[in-house]
Amino acid sequence: MKNYLFRRLFLLVPTLLGITLITFLLLRLMPGDPASLKIKTDRQSLQNDAVSREIIEQTRKMYGLDKPVMTQYLRWLKRLVTLDFGNSFQDQRPVIEKIKERLPITLQISIISVFLVYLISIPLGVYSAVKQYSLTDRIITVLLFILYSLPSFWIAILLIMFLGGGDYLNIFPIYGLSSEGAESFGLVKWTLDRIWHLVLPITCLTYGGLASLSRYMRAGMLEVIRQDYIRTARAKGLPEKVVIFKHALRNSLIPIITLLAYLLPAFFSGSVIIENIFSIPGMGKLAFESILARDYPTIMAIITISSFLTLAGILLSDLIYVLVDPRISFENIDK
């Protein structure tokens, strides 16, 4: 196990460096830069183009954008070693402070939505596998495929229209996470107000993952219940619930565990579309605003941390495999 962990951790470093280098180069290939975008808003008030160009050059020098791309990357990498992501080009605030402000909001939404997805999809997938080709299974399959095919932004617009005071009912709030003056509410009232604001965003973030994860769970369960040891367990006269939940369920979780690798970056990065539609000041909205402003330090910080969490999630999934499936061992992997 030690050899396996050492190899994986050793490979994590060059992989992360490759991701950051490619991202850094792609950002520089994007049309426009922070200096030109910043001066563009004031160009109407600047009559002299020479003055505008001079200001752009001064701004580029201030941001260090006048240096060669590899020099900029090496300087950024040197700061990264000390976990210094630099200052934002938008407001000159430290990037880490902006992330600390937005991250708790995104974590709150992501954890709730992921919990609901797993809470509903795993039992639903198991039930569909056990009742394969039944009328209930067919109905569930059709409904889930319909849900999976619906884009989240379209569902968000429909929910706002029908339930958020658009053209029909005005039941749920559609802006932000709390009502005006919520800081003066008591704990119970504040909690209920926060839950009421989260209903529509959580719904948009949940239904797609629910539809796909339940299908993975169904496919994994179908593969397991056809194995010989399941037939043996049934031949021994064990109750069907024991066969399904004790012998089959554990070994059918491999596809679900694989998807865990993408939960950590999801917790961090949030949803760009949903957070913008419902004006939620989370990490997704921060990433969207940073891309529009060509805020390189903030974009690089978000992508770097998300990449690291993805690699860590993949490693964590590999470790959990051994706990779930006894046929997998680190001794075999080391060989």
C-alpha cells in the first residue's frame, strides 16, 4: 500500500503542473487582456488614442503582462508554492480572501444537493434493478431519461416563471440566499428563510445528477445480482432483503464510488449557470465574473484548486475500492 500511495502522490505533482501550464497558456490565448478590457470602458472619455495606448501599457506593466508568457508562469508558480494566488485584477484584493468569502455559500448548496442525489438515487437504482422490466421500472426509466435530457437553465427559467412570481404563482424567492434584513432574524426564522431561498436552486442542481446516478446504480446492481455468489446466497434460503442489501449492494457501489472523484471539485467550484440565474454569490458566479474580466489570478486559483481536488478525489476513490470490494487489494495493484 505504501508503494502504491507513493507512486500516486509522485504522479500527482507533474499532472497538476501540466494542467496549470496548459490552463495558463490557454488564458493568454484568449482575445483581449485585463488592461485592454479595463481601458475599454473609459475609452469614450479618452479622446487621444495615444493616451489610451499609454495607459494600457502602464496597466500591463503593473500586472506583469509585459513579460514573456513562460516568465509569467514561473513567477506565478513560485508564488503558488507558498499558497499565494496573488491579487485580483478586478479589485486588487487577495484572491484567497475572495475565495474564502464565496466558498461557504457554494459548499452549503453543493453538500445539500449531493446528499439529496445519493439519498434518492441509490434506493431508486436498487429498486429498478430488482424489479427489472416491470411496469414500475419502465416508468421510472422513462421519467429519469426525460429529466436527464432537460437542461438546468431551462428548468430554472420554468421554475421562476411558474413558482417564482413570473407569470403564475409567487411561492419561492428567486434572488440570493436570504431575505432583506435576514441578519436580524432569530435562528429558526433565519433557517427557514434560507431553506425557502434554496428550494429552487437545489432542485435545479439535483434532478440531473439524480437521473444519471440512479442509472449507474441500476446497471451496477444488475451486473452483481447475476453473479454466481448471489445465486448461491439465494439457494441457501437467505431472505431476499439480506441477499440484496448485504451481499449485492456493497459490490455494486463501484460505479458510484468512481463518481466520488468529481464530488470534491463540485463542492469547490459550484454551478456557474445556476448561481448566475439565481444571483447566488458563490464560486460559480465568481468564476464566471473572473472569466468575463480576464481576471487571470482568480481563474488560475479556481482551476488549480479544482484540479487538485479532482486528482485527490480519484486517489480517494481508488482507496475506497479496497474497502468496498474484497477482490481488490493494494498487493495486486503494486504488482
